[in-house]
Amino acid sequence: MNWLTPTLIGEFVLGLILLIILHELGHFLAARLLKIGVDEFGIGFPPRLARLFTWGGTVFSLNWIPLGGFVRVKGENDPDVEGGLGAAKPWKRLLVYVAGPTANLLTAVVLFTLVFGQLGVIPDMRTVRLDFIEEGSPAALAGLLVNDIIRQANGEPIRSTDQLRNVIYSNLGKTFELTIERDGQTVTLEVTPRENPTPDQGALGVIMGNPTRPFTLGSGLMAGFNQISAYVNALGDVVGRLVSRQATAEDVGLVGIVGMGEFYVELRQAEPAPGVPRSTNSLAFFATISLSLGLLNLLPIPALDGGRILLTLPELITGRRVPPQFENLLNGASFVILLLLLIYINLRDVFNVITK
């Protein structure tokens, strides 16, 4: 650990806190706009350190545990509290639940737009281009060239580098067809990935990238939104590989706060690409974390926003509400399970750091 590491850890913790506060701010603003009372907006987690001020009936507080924040909505789990969330119409509750994840997703879009602005170009994430080919590699022997655009692999249309990588590693030692676009012409080649990929060259001996176009604010925002769909597709691909046993949990590399912090420190200490500001990697990192927070909270798991949305949908459709007692019990049990899972993941991260 060098002298800069504590500063970088502080950067990471502060950035994570801000992202969580933005999530809670989404819930807070939605509740206030819908005339639903909010008892407290807390920075950090209890016990309370100080009562900052009161605005519109909401206490704004500073708390001792600096790991994010919380919003205590009036009557959140009690439909008998007048003017509270539990007594609100189902569509209002849905809007409050979805507002937190939406705040994180929009934050990710803004951060990605800033990243593209700093780079001055926008990558076409749905088009795969070969940026480098190692001499004597399977790719070179197959006749692939730098700047080739990969259109199909083994008969499957290619829409991302992860997708192409999965096709390659599903066919190690096997010959399959690549359909490429080269100088406006369509060419089909046969390629055989190494059966035992080398660490320095991989299975084909290529570096994959994406074509780019000049940055404008409009195209940058659109590209930021496109990152959401690209992330969802990548997440679905990972889940599919786990279900089909093409990958294990160790391959996926699930990490907690400690693991993310370690990765951030390594990222910040690494030299950026020539001409790229150091802040670009930080912005991209927190954009990805914000995107992950938004999507994670939309998962249909009780205790998360997605679980609460799932339990509210039947009432919106049929007019019959899930019994509050059952909902509270389910959310409470799920929260305990999620907390234990987070403790396990972070303890594993700590053990890995100590082992290193």
C-alpha cells in the first residue's frame, strides 16, 4: 500500500455514498411530488449523529454509519396511516418504488455521457471490430485482418464483444465460421480457437473493440442510454452461462464493497490510455456501479424495490391487495437473507485481500 491508497479508498467510499444518496433522493422526490409524507431523509445509517434541519415536515439527519443513506417514508408498511405510503393508491406506491432505481439509471446515463465527452468519440457497442491480431495466432492463420467487422460467428449474429468471446470459448479446438465485413465486402472465413488458450494471447490472439463516431451531446446521451441495454444483455448472458453450466460462480467474480474498492484503487493507480484524462476511468467506474445499483434494486426480490413492485402489481391489476402482514414478513425475512449474503461476500473479499 502506498501513500495514495487511503485517498483513493476515500474517493471510492464517497462516490458510493453519493450514488446511494441519489437513489434515496429518487424515492424522496417521488413521494413528495405525490403528496406522500416523508418522516426522515438520513445521510448515513443510524444511530443519529445530528439533526441537520427540518423541511416540509421531513427531518434531514446525519448518522454515524457512513455507508449511504435512507428515506423513512410515512406509514411505509402500514395502510392505516393516513397520508402515508401504505395507504396510497397502488400506482403511487409503484412510482415511489421505481423512482430510486430510476435515479441510479439516469445518473449512469449522465456519467457515461461525460465519459464519451472526454473521449471525444462514441463507441458503437453493438458492432465488433478487430483492433489487433497477433502474428502467427489462429486469427492470423485464418486470414483475419485488423479493422475487420465481425457480423456472424458460428451462424449467430454478433452484437457485442462479450457475445463473440462466448462463442469463441464455447468452441475451443473446434473449427467454425466467421462472417466478416471488410472494405464493404462480406467475407466468410473458418477459424479454430486454441484448445488451450494462452494467458497473453487468448484463444484467437486478437484484441476486440468497437468502431467510433464523433461525440455530440445528443449522441452521447443516446449512447449513455444504450449502455443500459448493453449491460442488461451482458447480465442476461452471464445468467445464461451459469444456468447452462458454461461458467461457474468463480468465473463470474461476484464481489462486495471491499472487492469493488480494491478494483477502484487498482484502476486509479493504473496509467490511462494516451490522451485520456485520469478522471475518465473514475467516471466510467461509478457509471457502471450506478447502473448496477439501479438494475440490482429492480430485481423481483422481496426487500428490494423490485420485490415491492412485484407485490404491488396484483393490486394494480385485480384491485386486491397482498395482505400487509404477509408482505412485511416476506420483506423482513428476505432482508435478513440478503444481509447475510452481503456479509459473506464482503468477508470473502477481506479474506482474499489478506491472502494477497
